[in-house]
Amino acid sequence: MHSLALLLTGLCFIALTAACTPAEEPMPEDPVERAKALHAKAPLIDGHNDLPWQIRRKANRDVWSIDLDQPQPDFHTDIPR
């Protein structure tokens, strides 16, 4: 009996919580505006960086031999941006 009461209480809590959640605004139809709205809600940050691997591969692990002030078109890392 105790577990049934606990189950019913939990279900009521879940139902009330779901009912009180504010409705989300509809997304725009235009794909560009939709992408902007999505990015505003949940920005995407790409944490993957190939720079250490490129230094290992192209500079034989010599970090100081790569001048990152100069353009490095072979690298996927865009330092100026």
C-alpha cells in the first residue's frame, strides 16, 4: 500500500511539472532564421582541434618551428577567427 501511494504521488508530481512547463515559441519557417534562432538557444562550440596533431605531423613535434602568426592553410585551425 505504501509503494502504491508513493507511485501515485510521483506520477502526480510528474504530471503537474509537465503541465506547468512554459510552451516554447515556434521556430521560424525560413531556414536561415531557424538556424539563427536555434543557435541563440543552444550555441554550438566545436572543441575538436587538429592543431596539436598537425604540429606533430608537419613539424616533427617542434612547436616552435610553426609560426602561428602566419597563415597555415594546411591546418584546420583558424587562429585569426
